Amino acid sequence: MTSRPAVRSRRRLAAGVALSTSLAIGSALAGTASAQPPAGSPAGVVASVGQARLPLGPAGLPETRDSRVLQPGVTLTTIVRGQADPKSVWTVEVAIPSSSPDPDAPATAISDQATAEAAAARLRAAGLEPRVEDVPTPRLADAGGNLLGYRVRLGSFATKAEAEVLRAKVVAAGLGGSSIFTGWDGEPDDVSGSTGPWHVQVLTIDPKKFRGGLDASYGIDIEARETTSTLAALTGATAATNAGFFVLDPKAGAPGDPAGVGVYDGRLVSEPTAGRPALVIHDNARGTAVERFRWHGDVRGIGRPLPLDGLDRVPGLIRNCGGTTDDLPTSKPLHDVTCTDPDELIAFDSAYAASTPSGPGAEVVVDRHGVVTAIRTTTRGGAIPEGGRTVQATGNQVPLLLGAAKVGKRLVIRAALTDARGHDVRLSPHTTIVNGGPELVRDGQLHATPAADGMAPADNPSFYYGWVHKRNPRTFAGVDAFGRTVIITADGRSETSLGLGIAETAAVAKSFGLRNAINLDGGGSTTMVANGNVLNSPSDATGERPVGDALVITPTR
């Protein structure tokens, strides 16, 4: 997919950046027994992982498990649970016009009852037969457990094609909508009643037997997306899955940029989203943890230190929000939203790309020794010197940066993570951190936190409905009580694999004995690769999606 040179497995910190170099994060917590091949099994094949069945659907559903040792200490298990549910059908879900006085307010799937009834009346006037349904949602640690709202649906069909015919009539009546499969619903009764099917892939890494490398890779640079299979090939990985959230739309920043914290081989290249959880891994697969981070950074030259707003991202665009207090509309996490700030100071290194973002503002170029070699005074954007850095300023930060920098003088760029107690985190070259959310399991107990992590906006129940409540493809990971790292993918958005709601995702994570677990990027990004093959069925119509980064398991060193 790319003709660029192969990705290096280790990246040294750029000169001029003062980052600590050791990590004391999280001991291994959480528990399920390793799969072992029974006597007489072919080499590398495991018949069962010896663990309770998935907590999906009725207890008596059929479930098959096939496991294989990919390399010492790494087991891949494929689980197929359930069967086609005769109650699941194709239907048309209406995009209900907003009752907001804002003329630009978008239509939504979930509304209050009066608004839903008004949309249904409009459809009845057009000769159609809609139904208004209430939507209860499962209780999570900080959200759900109530009536989410009301939706309007029409029809019950065996195929999507039939539903599309009815959807055209809804559009002709002046409303929008989509054809959806009811098996993707995530209501509490449906969680216990649906018969599936579900397709789940599980990677288990036992540090006692593992002699390879557990890492993450963003490819050649941040400002580029590659598929998980490409990142696996570039790193020589035995197995890989997609990892953290990332910028997808150029209007939201640089596509591929982590939308949250990113530490690769001890190098902090993307700042955290205000206290959201992240997955911490080490290259020897020991000490995997789920932690919440904040950060601080500054530029020190002439005069007082200047606080940084971000690292290796387009100035003014903060994907998933959770930045500084002057960001709009909020400084709190807000998932799949791009906050803005016209006045920012952003530091770059070679992790970003060969060239920095262009636009109005100023930029200071620093060599590997931390000495200013050039100052771009009216526009920003240009090459990053080998081993060097640049700092960009926009808006009211421009005169401050120009006042702090002088050609031939040192400019020190500092950045550090802080933990939940506000203490600086000491990073090791053996440590990688990828962003995610919500948290799923804490200390062995269900603990899904979509509200804290910006996935439950009070003014947008339709987002919660589509992202948290409904079944989607999911990628998630955690650590068990024996210190084993477990990475799981679940296919979704199809009739052959329904996907998981966040409540189900947390329950599945707990069923594997995970003491701590986190949701990673999912949807069309969900991909698992082993031995060069994509094992799951990515849900995008175009096939495997290029992503921002991937978790990679490399062979014995």
C-alpha cells in the first residue's frame, strides 16, 4: 500500500524535548486460564480456552471455539456464538426532524414522544403505517438505565432490499431514514433475548511464555493512515488489531492523528483528551494497564515559559475535545466532536510528517541541539529538520512565540503526562500508550463510563443511541489477574454478526476474567490480522479501513 521505507520498531526522543524516561504505571491486574492443547491435538492447535461461554443471548445458545498458538505465549481464539434469530428483521428507522428552534439542527433517530408522534402523523398522512417505539437502555456505571427516548419505524422485512423500497416512500413523504436490522438493537430485553449470531476473535498474550514484542505503530508518520494489515506487514507482526481513535476528516485535523493520548516507544506525540482512559502496554507484555492521563507542556526561551496547547496536530482543531479552558464549545471530552481554539501553541517533531501544517501564524524551527535555526514570521508550515522540532503559533500566541525565540538561542520544549493523582509519569522507551474509551471493567467489576468519557452528551440522545446503546463492531483490550494481555474484536453491522453494545462489550470483557479493560476504536476500524491475513469482516463497504495506529505483536526477538 505504500512505497515508503519500512517502519522502525524504535523511535528515539527528538532533541530539544525534555521527557522523563521510565514508567511506573499499573501493575498487571485481572484473570482467565490460558488455553492448553489437549493430548493428541495437532501442534499449535487448542480445542477450547476453558472459559465460560460468552454472556450473549440465552444461556443455551450453541457456541464454538477454535484456538491456535500463533507464537510462544500468544493464543488466537475464534468464537462463534448463537444463530440467526427469526425475530430479527429489516425495518426503516426514520430521521425525526428536530424540534429545536435552530433551523440548522439536524434530524435525529431519538426524540421526545411528542416529536416522534408528530413525525408519525406526517407519515400516516402520506398513507404509511409507522410505529412509535420507546427505547429503554441498559444501566452503565455513569449513564443509561432509563428511557433513552422514542424512535419511529416502519415495516418488517426479510431483506434490506425490501426495506429500501419503503424507505424511498418515507423520503417521498419529506422525511429521511435508513434501513436497519433489528438484531443490531441494544435494548435490555433484547440483550437477553436475541439469539445472535456473534463472531468474536481473541488474542491472549501470556508474559510468562512470551518472548516477542507487544507494541503499537502509526506507520511512517502521524499524518497518514494505513490499514491494520499494512501496519502488520511494515512491522513484521505475527498478529495485529486496530488501536486508538484518530482523525478521519481533514476538516477535523490531520487524518491519522491520534484523537487522544499517543505514546510510542516512550515518545509522547499526542496529548491526552482531558482524563480519558488509555491502554498502557510494554514491549515484553508485562504490566499492561488501563490508566487515565492529563498532561502539561511549555516552551522556554526568552522571558516567561509559554504553555503548549498540543502536540503534533493541526492548530485550532481539537478532535474529541478535552483540551484547554478556552476551547469551544467545551474543554471536557466530547466524542466525535472537533473543538476549536484560534489561539494555540503546538509543538511538532518528525513523528508528525515531513512538513508541518500550513496557514496563517508563525513557526520557530529548532535543531537537534535545541537551537533556533529559523523563524517563519507570517505563515507557518514547512520542513521539520532531522532530529529537530518546530513550534507553531496562531492568533494571540504569535507575538508571544516571536518574543520568546531568537535565531541562535536555545528554545526548550517540554511535555509530560500526569496521572490521576497529578504526578508526572516517567516514560520508558519500552512503553506504548494508545487512547480509547469508555472504560469497561475496573478491578474486576463492570465499570462502563461513557458519560465521563464524552460519549453521552446530554443534548444528543441520538449519539448515545447509535454509539453506546446499539450493537456495533468493537475492538477492546485489557489485562487479567495473571498479567495476561487480552485483545478482542467483535464483528458487527451484518446479519451474520450482530456486534456489541457497550454494555455487552463490558460484559464480554469481564467474562474473560479481565480485571481492567477499555474500549478502543471500533466500527469500520475494527480489524484483526494474523499471519498476514485479515481474520474478521470489517464493516465498511469499501473493505478494510486505513486507521491511525495498530497494536502489533511481533515474533521472538
